[in-house]
Amino acid sequence: MEHVLSPIILYAAIAIGAVGVALALPRKANVNPQPLGALIAAAGIGGLIAVLAMVAGDDRPNLFFYVFAFIALGAALRVITHPRPIYSALYFILSILASAGLYLLLDAEFMTFALIIIYAGAILITYLFVIMLATTAPSDEGYEDLEEYDAVAREPVIATGAGFLVLAILTGWLSVGVPHLPPPAYKGGDEALAQLPLKVQQAFDEVGLLEHADGEMLPFDPGSVAGTYYDPLTRQAQLLLADPSRFRGMLRQARARARGEDVSEDADALSPEAAALVVNEPVTRRDGTVVVLVSFPESLRARNIESVGLELIGGHPLTLEMAGIILLLAMLGAVVLARKRIDLEQAEKLAAATGTLGGGHA
Amino acid sequence: MSDAMSHFLALTPMADVTLYHYLVVSAAMFALGLVGFVSRRNMIVMFLCTELMFQGAGLAMIAFGRRWMDHNGEVFVIFVLTIAAAEAALALALVVLLYRKKHSLDTEAWAQLRG
């Protein structure tokens, strides 16, 4: 059976990591093994990633992957081993920032910034508020004033064993399964372009394809190109020119090129890159409109945020509404849970209800 | 057009070995969160560890989305983020409520529930 990585190396590295994490969890002892444990854990995980880099050959990810992965996992280790909750939260922010870097390497620009703004900016600040509300400020640098539940972990060995067993099973199965994934149906990330006609037309406008007959650039006018059909798979568009008189220069040259004539002497010649986009000879239809097949400029791509937005709104509208409702209900629930109950005497309740409380004669 | 720019524009499918790298990091992050959730006794740190597990899952979804050239992975992460925000709001309200009653963040203090 084909593996990405030899199972012996994989499980050995995971076992070393597990020993390190078990040692690094907080405990009360005369000899504190925490720094040593953190080192062993880092060696285990770092060794695993180094071996992966060696087996990957030319397919290995970019150098920044290793930097961000190291920061993300190291910070995650400190989140679970630091005895002070506030430092755990700060290390968690560091871990989030490094994950955002990994997202960027995966071409998910929108999620990168959403993650930083929502997670590091909003959720973690809420955590910090609650930590400050519910934890006493440290009096000195040492850990003597820590609460007992912060200073001592519960069952570090069993917990680490369970967690790293999950890790070993996951990575072991993935190592067998990932090489057998079917190849992706290559879509080039351009499906979104079919839904962005204005963007495509603007791109044609920028290369000068929709230039006026007298060489004068028209301001971009979607009305002059009607009924456009975009095929994002072949990256070609069928432009239906409603008013062909405005595209005489382009049409004349397209016809000349189709006949194999040299158009370089033409004073109004389209730029070579614009002319190269015209695929076939323009066809005049019975109603006077002209159909011309053109390819997309090479630089025209749907941006990540456009694809994600179309997928989110177009593909999952109901889920989006439900997410909104869940957030609203969570807010109501938080208000109901965290409010303070104030016990009033019967007379005060009666007074408050009739509005006679206060005013100096209570 | 510079090489870097054309690399950004022409998205090519990711190699499976590269995918495996990201999945190992995501699984390790999930496992660290799991270890922390089971072994730490401070309620706030436990909830931080659940967020760490969300992060691991999110990284796997984005990596698979990149592998299949499909933006659904990113959309799922948006929903995971939403649920994480809702969960954080409720969990922290509970923490405040429990802290007010016993002045301790220890989960062991709440080992026995009385109706």
C-alpha cells in the first residue's frame, strides 16, 4: 500500500511529541520538567515536519508554510501548557495569526482577513475581558500565587495519550488515503466569471478590444454590448454587439485578420494583444447585430472574494440566514444567563410596579 | 507580468503531498486542543482549547477546498467562525454566572449538579 510517509517514522515522531506534551503540562513539582517537555514536543513535531519536507521532493510547500506551521503549533502548545489563562489567550492570538498566514498560502485571502478580524479581534477580546473579570492579578513573576486548578493539570498522561492517539490515527489514515484521491475536476477558479459580466466587459475594455472606429476610446457602456454569453471553461465570450457601428474598427480588423490580410498599416490598428483575443470572423445576424467570439484576457481572473461571495450568497442562502438567527439567539442567551438577579422585597416590587418608588419619599 | 503575479493568477491544483502537509498541521492543532480540553481544569482555558480544535478543522477545510479548487471550504469556515462566536458568547456568559456563585473557575467545583 502506498504511503506518503513511512508509518514507523510517523508514529515515532508522534510518540516523541506526546512525551514532550505530557511533560510540558503544568504540575507542581520540585523539578519542573516543563521547559524540557516543550523542547521534546517541539523536537517531535519539528522532526515530523522535517521528514515530510524531505519526502515531498519538488512538491513541498513554500518555505513560509514551515515558518507559519511552526509558530501555529508552538503557540498552540503554549496555549495548553501556560499556567496563566491570560497568557494562554495571548498565545492563542499568536496561533490564530499564524493560521491566517497558512490560509494566505492556500489562496484564501478573504478568510485570512476575516479570521484576523473576527477571531483575533472580536472573540479573543471577549475572552480577555472575562479572564480579567474572573482572575486575580498576579502579584509577582513566580507561579506561587496561582490557583490550584491553574497550576496542576488533570491526568496529563492519560489526556496526552488520548489526544495523540487521535492524532496518530488521523495522520496514519490520511497518509494512506491522500495519495489515492482522484484528481480534481480542473475548474481554474473561473466559474465565478460567468456571473460577473461587467467585470469581463471591463477587462475587454481595458485591453482596448471594444475601441471606437475612429480610435477614440468610448467610456465603458454596458448597453453597447448586449446578450453576452460567457463560457468560463474555455475562457471565451460570445459578444453580441447591439450597435455594430460603434465597433467598426474592431470588426474591420477582425474580418481582415480572418482573411489573412496584414492589418499593421491600419492607423486605428488594435493593439496586438487585443487583436489576438478575437477568435473567429464576426458574424452579422439578420437583425443587424453582430456576434463575435473572443477569448478572455490572460490577466482576467475572478478574485477570491468574488468567488467566495458568490458561493456564500448563491450557494448557501438558507444557511446564512440560520447563522444570523443563531448569533441573535446566542446574544439573547448570553444576556439572560449573565444578568444579575436582584432580590427585592414585596413592597419594593409593588412600588416599582406602580411607579411610586423614588422621588425622595420612599 | 512578473512571475509572482502570474503564479497568483494561474491557480493550479495542489499536489497531494502538499495537501498532506497542511492536513498534518491541522490534525496536530486539533490534537493539541483535545489534550488541553481534557487536561486543563480552568473553564476559560478549556473553552480556548475548543477554539483551537475549531482552528484545526478550519485549516483542513481550507486545504481541501484548495485541493479541489472549490470555494465551499472557505464558506464552511465562515459558518464555523459564526458558530464559534455564538459558542464563545454563551460559554463566557456561563463562566461569569458560575464564577459569581462559587468564586472559582475550577470545573471540579461543579462536579455535582443539583437540580
